[in-house]
Amino acid sequence: MISPKTNTSMLSLLYKPLVVACLLLGLFGLIWLRSRIVAVNYEIHNLEEKKMDALTDMKLLLADRAKLMSLAKIDTSLQRTATDKRYAGGGYVFPDRVKVVHVKRSKGLAPYNVAFKRAQ
């Protein structure tokens, strides 16, 4: 029969390597988890940079589209025939230079002075 002292010595021989193995696995698991967190942070940063680049490209494309659409509007207005003598061509009107509005800004909190002056 096995004595109790032999039984406890066999368990201690099993527990010590098992505890050391668990500690080593836990340590390597923590290091792996921390490295994964850092890698995910780098990936998030790269995705945010790509997002900012895409937003910049989108803004540039929207500006180009607006420019092309405004050129298309100008082109269609130039093709229109003008019947009024004021039209210079294409629907653009020369301003009436006789009436010019001058706005003088006074210092402090006072109302604006506005007057019509005839061009000379």
C-alpha cells in the first residue's frame, strides 16, 4: 500500500510543474494580448488616415463636379440668344453704372450711412 507521505510527495511533484506552466502560459498570453492591442491600434490609425484621404478626395471631386456643372450652366446660357440690348451675350447683363450705392462705416455703434451718388 502507498503511504500518505508518498502520495503527497507525488502530488507536489505534479503541482509544482503545473503551476509553473500556468504562470508561463499566463505571462505569454498577457504579452500576446498586449501586442495584439498595439497592432489593432496601428490598424485603426491606418484606417483613419485612409478615411481622411478618402474625405479629401471626395471634397475635391465634389468641387470638380460643381465646377463642371457651373461651366455647363454658363455654356447653356451662352447658347441662348439675347433679345434685350442690355445683354452682352449669353445672358450676362452690364450693370447700370449711373446708380452706385456707397456705404460708409462709421466708428462705434451707429447706423450705416447710405447715399446714391451719380457717376461723373
